[in-house]
Amino acid sequence: MAENQEGASSEGKPAADMYPKKILEYMEGFLISKTVFSSCELGVFDVLLAAERPLSAEEISQAIGASLDGTERLLAACAGLQLLNTHRDNGQVCYSNTEQASVYLTRSSPVSLYQSIQYSSRTIYLCWHYLTDAVREGRNQYEKAFGVSSNDLFQALYRSDEEMVKFMQLMNSIWNICGKDVVTAFDLSPFKIICDLGGCSGALAKQCTSAYPECTVTIFDLPKVVCTSREHFVTEANQRITFHEGDFLKDPLPEADLYILARILHDWSDERCIELLTRVYNACKPGGAVLLVEALLHEDGSGPVTVQLYSLNMLVQTEGRERTAAQYAALLTAAGFTGTQHRLTGKIYDAVLGHKET
């Protein structure tokens, strides 16, 4: 007879003292996410940052225009999540931001996750309402979530100017935090002319020009993305960053020493990835390279759990999936690249480098 596991009795019944703690935590995980989302949307962390002193629930409720009862409950939950500090004075409880809340949850911080949180709350969360349908059907759920056709992925992602700006702000906040790690995972200094395909807000291009003072970066993206990036994200002060308008699946690519595809291939099927990488290979100078920036699965697919969840998100939102380093290497090899290497950064995103022979 097999030994009992996880408190199960020999008859297959749970032991009397068994408690499904982890399952309950998973069931209620969305409560934590929505608490963070709502606190940011209401401006709780911004109000506390501006005050420069602990505030009472009443002061905060007035500042954010919310009920006192609701604010008290929200603040208590944020304190329980260790996003707020509590201070007790003469029986009154006051609140202040923790260091992480001030750095990552306030809109004014240079490394703020506020826009990423807004996108998670207003777009990704709504798509995940249809996860069951996505699993059954094997395709994304934009049509059910937002009433728009998903035949053209980026027409769905950029279904309005407001949604496009939100997506660009999401990417901007991610690369402000993770960008330096991925562009310095390999020594890219030999590559002087860089093309960032789908470069979006230009945040990764800025990280490149900061890390490698002798390089120039061309951001290649759709015309309306380029227009928005020029208007909101990349200023004339960024003199080593230029733009090239086009669709990287259809239009000629500018010649470069290095191409960067950051969070691009995970949007697409293997066939589309090879098609794009072949276009990159043909445009790439001899001796050049391509840098893929993606969240890598373990080779046996056993984790990390964050990347496994990201792959589900790709199912819900795109045509693609997350992959292992070996799977990305196979895509690069199919397109003609050789000598593929990968480096783990220890953060969300990792780097894969493939070379074009001289």
C-alpha cells in the first residue's frame, strides 16, 4: 500500500487536521490584485506621498473623494499587505507609504508601475474573465472581452488611441525597471547600429544608448505608434534615437548590426516567428546579431510559475506562447542564425542572442 501523502488517510479521505491553505490563497488571489489596482486608481499612494506625513483614514477619504467606511477597509487591507505603514497616536490610526509603495505605486516615480497596474486592471483582468473559453477554444478572447475582432492582433491591442497609449505606458514602465538588465546581459558594445523592432515607447532604446554610448538606435514600429512615441515618450534630447515607420511583418527592415525583439516573439506562432526572424536575418549585416528579450521557461516546462502564467496570458491575449531557451534557439536556427546563447537576469525577462556569420 502506498504511503499517505499530504495528510490523506488510507481510505483516501483527508486527515482531520488537514487544511487547504494554499488552495484558499489561490482562490482569493484576485482580491489582492484588485486591492492594489483600486488603491492606485483612487490615488491613495499619491496622496500619502504628497502629504509628507502620516494621514488618517478621514483625511485620505476626503483627498480621494471616497466614503470613510470604504477607505478605512481599503487602508487596513493595504496595511495588511505591507503596502502601508500604520502609526497610532492617541487611539487614532494614521497611514504612510512603505518604501516600495512610494517607489513603485506612485505616479510621479521614475520607475512607477502605476501604468502597468492600470493596464492589468482594465485590460488583462477583463480578458482573463474568459480564460476558460480561451483554453477550450485555443485562441485569444479580445472579441468577447471588448467586442473587437482579433484577426489582426495589433488592431485589437491598439483598438483605440487611449488603449494604445495605455499599452505603451505599460511597456515603458516595464523597461524602466528591467531594461538595463536585459541590454547588459551580453556585451553589445561591438554593435554600433541597433534596430529595436516594435520598440514602442523607446524605453529600451534609451537603456541601450545609456549602456552603450557609441551606439545609435532606430525604433521600428507602426506609424501611429511612432507618432505617439514622439509626442509622449522620446524627446529631442535623445539624439541617438531615431524612428522608422513600418510593419515588421510586411515592410523592408533597415539594415543594422543588431536587432532587438523585446517581448515580440511571444505574441506569435512558431511559423510567424520564423517568418519574422528570417526577415531580420536577411536584413542583418554579416557578423551582426539578434537579441531576443523574453521570459524563459525552464527546459522541462516545470516553471517558473510566473512564466507559466504569462503563457496562459498569451493564450488569452495573443496568438503566441512563452518558450524555453532551446525553443527560441530552434526558431533562430530555422531562420539562419548560429551560435545562440542565453542569459538569465534573475528578474522577469531574460536574453537570448543569435549571430549571423560573417
